[in-house]
Amino acid sequence: MKQFAAGDLTRNTGDLFEAATVAPVAITKHRKPRFVVMSMERFEALTKGRGAQVALDVSDMPDDLGNLLDKGLEDHFRGR
């Protein structure tokens, strides 16, 4: 990942934006990566669908699916 020092941003803004169109760019402060600049397209691809995630409890699973899961786990841990 390409890196730019925070103190150099005003002098190298064009280079930073050009690099960020290709891949995410790290902004360093005291030689440690602190921030990332990336294209909006890449950011949207990374965050797409986050609001659609749902957490479910295994106990809410239909019995036939639960039995299949139990068998698969048992087979896995017994090396079958």
C-alpha cells in the first residue's frame, strides 16, 4: 500500500488522489499508518449491504436444518 506522510499532503495532494484511484493509500503520522484514502467506488463496495445484515440464534433454526448442521459438525470433528 502506498503511503503519504500527513505533513506532505498539501504538497502532494494530486499524487495522493491519483494513487487512491488505483488502490487505497495510507496516510502516516509519526511514521505510523493512521488513515486511509480510497476511491468512493471502493468504499461503497466495502460498505455495501452492511445495513442488511441480520443476527439469528441457532435455536430459531428449523429442526431439519439444525439436525443437518449437527451432523455436519459431528462429521467434521470426527474427521469424516
